[in-house]
Amino acid sequence: MSSCSSDFGHLASHPSLPTVTQADRTSGCGPIGLITAAVAHAYSARKIIGIDNSPFRVDFAKKYISPLTGKPIFDAVYLNTDLPTDSLKHPTKSATPHVGTDTEVGDPTAENDDDHETVGDIKWEHAKLRVQGWVKELGLEDEEGVDRVVEASGAEDCMLLGIAFAKQGGTCTSFTMFQC
């Protein structure tokens, strides 16, 4: 589940580059995330949002200034914390990985599959809630998210947040190495 390229020119010549009317979100404020944000800034993306798990990288990204305009590259940079694994549907339950059971199909003692939540399901629900707050804070409610997401952090939670941040019909690009 990774997408890598050693050709940074591909990013700069891609047909889905940001325009003045579009909003971009970069996950990961390391070298690749900063380069991606700088390209979006050079193409006058309307809003550029950064998210990272590292306080150092978040602080650096907040101070990252464009040599072209003298203004900050990012309009907002958020420090991400781990997404909770406590169920929103059942506040007293925590998720368990869905590994399989000793029960047989049709066994009346088996758990109801409609009620079962995996860790991924729960994190997805928390990601959507967290992003809803950020979208409101950034004034993107009418657009229901951003046009383009670049995942460059390698963190599962940041990937979920990126997908939740993309509006319907938006573009998500994973430019990262995920740990398996």
C-alpha cells in the first residue's frame, strides 16, 4: 500500500495541480510534505493545510515561509494525536481485531455481525469527527472538505484523516512508505 517515485518533477507536472479556487491538504510536514505544500503555494492554492504527528515538524511547518511571497506556506498546521479506539456506537466497548471465532455460521450464540466494529471502523468514525471540526474551523463547510490530499506521513491515522478531509470527487495521493 505505498506509492513511491523518485521523480519529483511528476508532482510539479501533474494535471491535477492546484488552482486558485482549490484547497489542498498535506499530511506529513517532513521534506516531501513541505515540497508538496510549496508547489501548491506556487500554484496559488487557496488553502494549504498541514497535519503531522511530530510536534517538531508541526512547529517547523508553521514557520515555513515562501521565498516568492514572504508569507507562510501553510494556512493551518495541526498536530495529530492518535485516533481513539473506543467505540462511538457503544461507549463501554473497545474494538477487537476481527480474527475469527469458534462459532459456526447460524449459531444463535454468535455475535451479531451488524453490531461488530473493527479497530479500523472505530478509527474511521473518529477521523470523520475530528476532520468535521477542522473543516468548520477553516471555513470549508460549504465545500465539505478539500479538493486534493497528499499523504506523505506514513501514519495510518493521518491517511484516515486525509481521506476524511477530501470532499466528494476530491483527489487523494499517497506518496509515502507505510510500515506493514
